Amino acid sequence: MSRALPKYNKRRVGLAGGAAAVALTGAVIAGTALAGESSEGGGADARTLAGPGTISCPDVASRLPAIPASAQDEVTRNLAQLDQQVAEANKRLVDTVGQGGPNFVQNAILGPLEDKRTATVNRIATAIGRTADRPAGLDSLATCSLDAQGDPAAPGQEETGGAEPSAPPAEDAGGDAGAGQGGNAGAGQGGDTSGVGAISCPDVASRLPAIPASAQDEVTRNLAQLDQQVTEANKRLVDTVGQGGPNFVQNAILGPLEDKRTATVNRIATAIGRTADRPAGLDSLAACTLTK
């Protein structure tokens, strides 16, 4: 009896060890499965970050009339710029996933892109219009849209959204300004948005030549639009305190504002140029600054 007991104990220990091994093996398999699942989840997240969608814009080249030889180089250069603008916007779309609020893509990417495209198609129309009929309606091709790639990307974008930078843009917009502004302005003012600063722009009216009577209404309308653009930018400056990153104000507010002003001063120059010498150098008045 005394000898049999050790054998029984050994057998029991062996069985217990085998059970433990099986349990351990099961745990390893389960762990591996979970790890693989987690990895897949991570992959899905990575795919979401890398696939926020694609920006789609109307084709401008196919909507142009015959291009005079004298305008060909300038038109070609601006068409290439349109492509570059879309490429940069798509890059920013990927780089800023997860940033901003619900309207980030519209305000920080699509809005600024539309402003840039508006200025560019106006340059194309102006180049053609110097020696042929100026093509009308190109402004309608400036607006782009976001084609989401799959369901996961859209929600991510919504959350991120509104980095509006305006936008912004934004390229931009993501970041700097918001943080910088949010941090400094917000902290400095202690919640009082009146201390965020103000946007200052060069005066255009004082730099214009004599305005032909036939262009007066159009010039007046566009000068009023310049004022409205600055008013809206200053309002956004207050409304977005604390949003974005260190370059937010530049990318989401000042950059888009410059694009809008460029398009507007080009319309002013074109209106005057129809019956008088087209004023040069108005583009240099488009850039604005933030004064604290």
C-alpha cells in the first residue's frame, strides 16, 4: 500500500499537469486569436486614417473655349495649379483625420480649396479674355465635394469635423492657429473673446485708378464684398477661439480670406479693364494680418 500510493500520486500529478498544459495551450490560442483580432481592429483603424475619402472637383479644362496662343502658357500654368490645389487638399484630408469639429472638412479644406480655385479660374478667364471673349461661368466649377471611401471614414470625419478653419484650412488649418489662438487668446482673455485681436487688410479703394462709369456698379459691389469678407473673418476669429492647432488662424482664417480677396480684386481689375487700362498689382493687396 505504501508503495502504491506514490504511483497514484504521480499519476494524479501527471493528469493535473496535462490539464494545466491543455488550459495553457487554450489560453495561448485564445490569446493569439484575440491578439489577431486586436491587430485586425488596429488595421481597420489604420485604414480609416489612411482612407478619409477623396476630394472631387469639376473639370475646368474641358469647359474652356478655344484658347488664344497668347494665353496658352498662362492657362496651362493655372490648370496645373488647379491640379496641385486638389492634390494638396487630399493630402491635408489624410493628415488631419481626427482633428477639428463637425464642420472641419468643409471649413478647413473644401472652403479654402474653393476660394483658391475661384481665384485660379478667374485668372484663366482673364488670360483668355485679353484677346478673345472672356469665358463666363467658370466660377461655378470652383466648388468641390468629398467622396467618402467606405462607412468607417465618414464617421471619423464627422467627429473631426469641423476643423473649419476655415477652412481652416484648414492645410493647413488644422492646427496652428487654433492652438495658438485658443491658447493665447483664450487664456489671455479669460473667456472674453474681445481680446482675440482683429484682422487688418490693405485698403483697395484708395489704390484704384479712375473708374469708368460702366464699371462703377460692379466695382462698388466688389468693394463692399471685400468689407464683408473681413467682417466675416473677424467674426470667425472670435467664434473659433481655442480650436485648431498653432497655425489655425493662418490656415483657417487668413489664408482663405486672402484667396477670397484675390478673387474679388481680380473681378474689380477685370471690370475696370473692359473699358480702360486694367489696374496692375491689386493682388498684392489681398493678404491680411492679425493684430492683437
